[in-house]
Amino acid sequence: MPEIMRREVPAKPPGAIRIALACNTSGQIDGHFGSCAQFDIYDVSREAIIHVASRSTGSAQDGERTGQRVALVKDCAILGVQSIGGPPAARVVNSGIMPLKFPQSPPQREILVELQRRLDKPPPWMLQAMGAVDTSRLRKCEGIHGRE
């Protein structure tokens, strides 16, 4: 199994994808987006899995909580959580981050290694999260038959 390295510099290496994992317990993806204690941030590339930071969620007021938490992971392409509500998930997606739910609270290492393995032949959702899909030809759906 690959070793997870730690580094101080938050610059993402070329070819890496930055991933935030919501957690309450070290090493697990066991946090609900709205109430987790921290987000562990990793850069995953074909060559390495690097722990970048652990970002504490602090104590934002209820009305500010979702915005504060989205801001904490804004530099990430993927957000792994145990669960997330509908409106917060929409805000995460609208910020360009792909949320992934892991209701069974798997170990972080297990998911990071699986994501690293998938970098060899990424599925479409991962290509989009990595910014490797040209979405310029897509247009927003305008309701039924283009009216609305």
C-alpha cells in the first residue's frame, strides 16, 4: 500500500487532484458536512498521496456555517463526506466541487488509494472534477422545450 506523505507547502503538484475528507475521528471519513470537526486535505497523484492540511471547522453561526465550510474546501476538486444535506450539496457543487458520500465511514487510506488507482483511467465524473472535461459546449437546461 502506498505511503501517505506529509508536507508543509500547500501548492498542488501538477497532475494531482486535491481532495477534502470530512472527519471527526482521525483516519476515518466519518463526518457530516455540516457538523464535522475538520476537513483533512490530500493531494492525490499517480505517484503519491500527500496530506496537505487538517482544517478545523471552528464554530460558525448557523446561518454562516455552510458558506464557511465551502470556503474551507474551495481549493479541492472532490469532497468526501459521510453525509450532506441537499442545499449544502448544491452549494458545494455550485462551487465546482464534486461531493462523494461514504455512509459506511470507511478509512481515509482506503478511499485515497482507490481514487489514486482510478487516476489511470478516470471515470467521467472524476475527469470533470479534475477539470479535464471541456464543458464549454454544454449549456444550462432551460426547462421543458427551452421555455422558462
